Amino acid sequence: MENNAKEITFSIKNQVEEIARLAEEIEVLVEAWELPMRLSMNINLVLEEALSNIIFYAFEDTSEHTIDIFMALEQSQLEIRITDDGKAFDPTAVQQPDINLPAEERPIGGLGIFLISKIMDVVEYCRDGDRNRLRLTKMVQE
Amino acid sequence: MKLSEKRVDGFVILQIEGRVNTANYHELETKVNELLAQAENKLLFNCQGLEYISSSGLRVFLMTQKKMMQRQGVLYLCALQPTIAEIFDISGFTRIFKIFANEAEAVTA
């Protein structure tokens, strides 16, 4: 039997304001799941980066879309799964920025996905029919 | 986000409090552009009250640094909270900014 598995699903619309609304829900969740402060900050950052990319770049129409976020905490592993029906985009295929470049040479973009890859232990993407599925996992100290 | 400004020893010190994220980073960007338009050449961002920053905010910091370097000006940061310092480490920003523990150290550097 799994021990103390915790799961929750959120759905947001493809609007930037929804990220703040989700952050409020995450605050409630962090308390309920008794997650350490630092982890909750990481979760917020990772969600903001992943979701803002989807909201800004995934949709070529002006319709409302739903983005689903599933989160589970089980046996010291935090899993976040983000699903959207935007155009195919694989964040794991984006070239990582060179963080050794001096300021003048650092390009402005590419940081969001990089931060996700450094904060989470594993980042996996798959295209499933008309869906993008992003799976992020991190081992946490409970 | 709350921004407040003061002048000490030739520096314009911008105190950045709260969160800088996708929804509000343009407020910081606007304020910085105002200061740059006033030809301020010595900027210090006091980050003591900065609790959260995402890539949008980091981009504004980077843009400011690039502009200051172009005009031979100076941008210092001080009083980064540990979680923010960690984000700076991860993104390689620690090496491209001069970061001090507090205002006093920064303005006398």
C-alpha cells in the first residue's frame, strides 16, 4: 500500500492573472501538505515559468484554453504534471543558456526553462495527440 | 511589489520589496528606465525585502546591468535573501553582479 499519497488537480485558463490565483491555491496546499518554505517557493517558481511559457507561446488563437496541473506527493517525491492543448513545444529541447558568459554577452531569453531544469530533478515532455504533457519531479525531504 | 527610492553618497538606492514576477515586472522596468533617462549612473538595488523573483524579474536585472555597463555606470545589489541568492547562483547571475551584504558596504565600495 502506498503510504500517505497526496494528490490534487488544478485547472487554469490561459491568462497571466491565473498564475497569481494558482499561487494562492498553492499556498493553501503547502500548508495542508506541510511542505517546507523553500520547496513552496520552488514550486511557485517552476509553475510560473512553465505556465507563463504556455500562456504566452502555446496558443495561436484568441480563444480561452484550459491548462491542467496535477500535483502529487508520495514517498518523498513531488510530481507536477502540466497538460495543455497548445501547439507542440518541447521545453527539454531548448538549448540551455551559457551561465558562464559575462553580462554583456548573456542573452535575455531562455532563463525560465533553465530554472525549471535546475530546480526539478527530472523534466520530461511528451506530445500526446493534441496535448503537450510536461512532467516534473523532485525528491523532497518530508 | 513595492519600490522606494532614496539617494545616498551619489547612489540612487532602489529598495525592491515583495515579489517580482510575470505579472508585475514591467513596474520595475518602468522605474529603472525612468532612472536611466535621468542619467543616473550609480544604482543600488536593495533587495532586503525581495521575497520572490522569476525569470521576468531576472531579465530586468540583466537588462539594467547591460545598460549600466554600456554607459560606464555602476549597478550594485545588496542584502539578497538566501532563497533569492540561490536563484542568482543557479542562473549564473551571482558572477555578473556585484553583490554586497548591505547598503553601507555597497556605497563605500
